[in-house]
Amino acid sequence: MSHYDDSSNNVKNMFANVILQFRLEKGLSQLQAAQLSGLSLKKWISIENGEQWPQFHTIKNICKALNISQKDFSYRLASFINSFCEQNSLP
């Protein structure tokens, strides 16, 4: 696996963790969140487990389902990435 693959997987996992955190903060089950977003439960789980990258329109639907702005989602993701970089001594 190349360094790029490792980095890509780390970001994908951080992305998934942000979705998981927001969902849990909202007190939603995976099924409820999937229904609110218009996604199948299988697709929601795949995204939340970091197995699949969502397309931009899917991210918009996820944010709507979780009642968060895309800006708030982006800030939370950026925070995860910054923490990861600091913990791993990355620039």
C-alpha cells in the first residue's frame, strides 16, 4: 500500500467518524439517519464505516438529515485532520 493509500484511508475514516459523531449527537439510529437522508441503510452504513466515499450531493443530504450545515461538517472534519497531523508530526 502506498503512502497515498494510507493517507486516503485516514481521511476516509475521519470523514466517517464525523458523520458518526454528528449522528450520535442528534440521537439518531443509522436507520433513521438513512431514511432522513434518502439513502438506503446499507449505503449509510457503508459511508459511516469508511468503506465508501459519498458524492457531493450525498454529503448535502447527509448534512440535511443530521440538521447541520455543510460549513459545520467541514469545520469538524478539518478539526479531525488537524488533530491527526499534530499527533503524527505532519506539517
